[in-house]
Amino acid sequence: MTAQPPVTALSRAIADPTPVDGLPARSPMAGLDRRSLSFVDVLAQSVGAVAPSAAAATCPVLVAARAGSGTLLAFLLAGVLMALVAYAVNQFTRRMAATGSLYTFAARGLGVRAGFATSAAMIVGYGFVAMFALLGAAYYGRTLLAHVMPAVAGSRGVVLALLAGFGALCLLVLWRGIRLSTRVTLVIELLSIAGILVLIVVLLVRVPAPSFWDVALPRGVGIPQLAAGTTVAVTAFVGFESAATLGVESRRPFATIPRTIRWTVIAAGVLYLLSAYTQLAGFDALGGDLARSDSPVNDLAARAGVEWIGLLLDAALASSFLACALASTTALARVLFSLGREGIAPRALGRTHPRFRTPYVALAVGVAAEVALPAALVSAGMGAWQAMGVIVVCAAAGYMTAYALVCIATPFFLRRIGELTAGPAVAAAIAAAGLLTALGLDLWLEGSGDRAVAVLLLALVAATAWLLWGVCRRHRPEALRRIGLYDEPTTGDVLGGTP
């Protein structure tokens, strides 16, 4: 006679669980590929959205154009600000899984108005960074082609064709499923990071190093210029929080997402400081002005006698920008999806593909907009690099507004749930004040400079958001009351769950 295993409290609970009442049968975010993504997939989302290799290669010149000799200080200040923002954001990601990410967090802390304003800022941030990335992929793609076909150098038609092609490729990959897109993104970005690290090492070995302090210390830089440089340096980090948009799809969201956000900021900050120092030291030793270079890594590689690395980096940067476009569009589509589910945006945006379980309508709308605006700027006569400078100002404004609102919401949210302590409140207050000060000074400076069109675009977006807010208040008040939906346990998630 076979001995029966002893009956334990656990086995009795599994065999005859205590009924748990009050759980919904479906999550408000049903339709997505729920609890399917590993830590690697979630990490790929944040790494891809930040695109550290592309940012490390291109952002130092954009920062130098504004902050001059204060470039390293601007990156350091941006890194500190983003670390504080990450700390504030993680107060939410440890407690809720929300496809709406930052705007859901702001709504839970400050209410409907802040949630709506944050959603608009996020759409600007994710949308304009995706535009910047697609245009960057087209720009470096054309540069790569010019090595083989010199006649295409400076061709707007080639940029427009590559822009449309890369947009279509993004839509195809993202349509087919989130796991495919995150893994493609991670492979591309790791190869691109390896490329930029090779250049950094070669330059540090071959170029005579000036005194560190000659490069690091700002000279003759005013506070508005430093603020403008810090604002652009912040764009090198933006997207680190986009892992939170995968909260519904992550297997262990309350552990995986906070860890991803924290380490993405730290690793990116170290890479940016190293790259910025290398570029500043390289131009100081070899001659020339970093702020006036349209392709600093290529210029440095050529002057250092390793032009083949510039060719390798053109391919790496085009790929990295494409990875950034994939990740940013992923985040944008999930914000639009969440707004569609809540009824604030057209409900069609809340649909998911029956086979691939992706928000395909939101993806199509997002990619169409991401291609259309850069194409319009280039077609109007603006150079691709110049258009990227305009677009990055808009992206920075959107992200910094969203980050500031979430930081302001943090202590209110923690007090509401009875868990407010001094650390998160102080960190969030410092981050919010720094972000708003830097953004205000930057927009004041940009409004009277070469990128004034960016300020006009932002004003148009703000007016549109204000109009849509009025429409929602008048015609969709019930939708506004639903703003801030997040994933909830369902009857299928617990033993004994009953409708």
C-alpha cells in the first residue's frame, strides 16, 4: 500500500482555497500580453529609449553649442537631476503597474488636471524623441551612404526616403509583438555601445590629453547658458522611466521596473561624462570647435588617423537611433492606448491586435506623426541636423514638464497612502525645482535664438492640449474621472478568486 503524503495547510489551501471576493474578472488593461516580459526585455525598453550610444555621440555637441566650456558640468547636473527623478518615480513603480506610467502616477498624487497635463507632456516627450531618433537614423544613414556614393551627401530626398523607410520598419517590428521589439532593440543598442566605447578608448590612447581641469571647469558661462546646456543634457537621459509603461506586461513589475530605472540612469550618466570629456579633450588637442561640428565623432576619428572607426560609428549610430525610435514609439503607443482605454482619447487607440496583443492602432497613429513632422521640417528647407536641434528642444520640454509634475505628486501620493517620509519628499522637491528652473531659462534663451521655431511648436502643442482639456471637461467628464487606470489583480491571479 502506497503511503499518502501528509496533508499540510498549504496543500489544503491549494485544494480548497478560501474564496476571495471583490476581484474583477478582467484587468482594465486587458488585451496586452500580460505578465510575459522578463527583466532583460524590460531593461531593453529603457536602454533603447535612452539610446546611450547615440546620445553619447551626439548630445555633447548639442550641449556644447549652448553651455560651451560648461559642458561637463551640464552633464553632471543633468545626471544628478535624473537620479533624483528616478528616486521619485520609483516611489510609484514599487506600488503600482501602470501602462500610463508618469501620467497615471501624477493623477494618483495630484488629481485629474495634473494627470491630463502630464499625459500631454509625455506625448510630446516620447513623440518628439521618436522623431529625433528617426531623423537621426536617416541623417547617419545618409552619412554612411555618402562613403560609397558621395553624390548623396546633403541630399534632402535621401533623408526623406530613409525617414519613411525607418518609420515603416519600426511599425512592422512593433506591430509583431513586444518581445520581438525589445530584443531587437537590446541587440542593436549593445552593439552600438560597443562601437562608441571603441572610439573612446582609441581617442584616449592616441590623442594627447590636456589637463582635466582645462576641459572640466566652465569659463565665461552664464547661468542661462548653463541651464540651456543642462536641459539638452537631460534629453540624453530621457526615456529611462519608459520601462514603467511595460508594468502590465512585466512578470515581476514591482521588482524589475525600479531596478531597471535606477541602473539605466547610473550607467548612462557614466557613459555620457566619459564621452563628453573625450570629445572636449579631443577637439582641444587636435584643434577645432566641438560646438561647431555637425559630426564630431567622425571629425575626431579622421583627425586622429582612425577614419575607419568613423565609418563603423555611422552604422552604429544609425542603428542606435533606430533602437531609440523603437523604444520611444513603444512607450508613446502605450500612453495613447491607456488614454484610449480611459475614454479621454478616441477609443480606437485602446484596441489591441487579436494575435500579436499589441496596441496596433496607437502604434500606427504614433509612427505616422513621428514621420510627418520631421519630413515637413526637412521639406520646408531645414537641414536634417538643424531640424534635430529644434526637435530635441521640444522633446526636452515635454519630458521635463512630465518629470516635474510627477516629482510634485510624489509627497502627496505617499501622504495619501500613509507612507510619507522626509527622504522622498526632499529629493522630489529638489528635482522639481531644478527641472522647472532649467526649463524656464532654456525656453527663454531658445525663444530669442536660432531654434525659436521650437518654442512656437511648444506653444501650439500647449494650446491644443488646453483646448482638448476643455472638450473633455464638457463632453467626457466621466472619462476624466477614470484617468489614472492601472493594472489590478484579477480572479485568475489569486487562489479562490471569484467574480
